[in-house]
Amino acid sequence: MPATLPDISRRGSRRIENAGIMDKIQALELKLDTLIDQVQQLAADNRALREQQGQWQRERQRLIQNNEAARSRVETMINRLKGLNQENQ
């Protein structure tokens, strides 16, 4: 009979060890789920930022074109005014 007591105590300690391992596995699964969520959020943020960057680049190009057109019109007006000034002299 004494031989069965250590077997029972070993089974109990195995259960405790298994429970500890299961707790660690569950904690690891929770961390992995959290990391997966964070990666997915970062990927979505990255896509949004890239789209926003594209919009800013298109807006910048439009503003550069508008600036060039305005500069050209101002130069044309200055040249006309110079021509009128020379005619009046």
C-alpha cells in the first residue's frame, strides 16, 4: 500500500504542473492575440497613411501647377506694362 501513495502524490503534482503549463499557454495565446490585433491595426494605419501621403502629393502637384500658371500670368502682365511704358515715352 505505501507504494500507491507516491503515485497519487505524483499524479497530483502532475496535475498542478499541467495546470501551470496550461495557464502559461493561455497567457501566451492572449499575448499572441494582442500582437495579431496590433499588427492588423498597424497595417490599417499604414494603408491610411500611404493614401493620405498620396493625396498630399497630388495636392502639392496641383498647387505647384497653380503657382506656375499665376507666375506666368504675372510675368505677362509685367511685360505688357513695360511695353506700354516704352510706347508712352
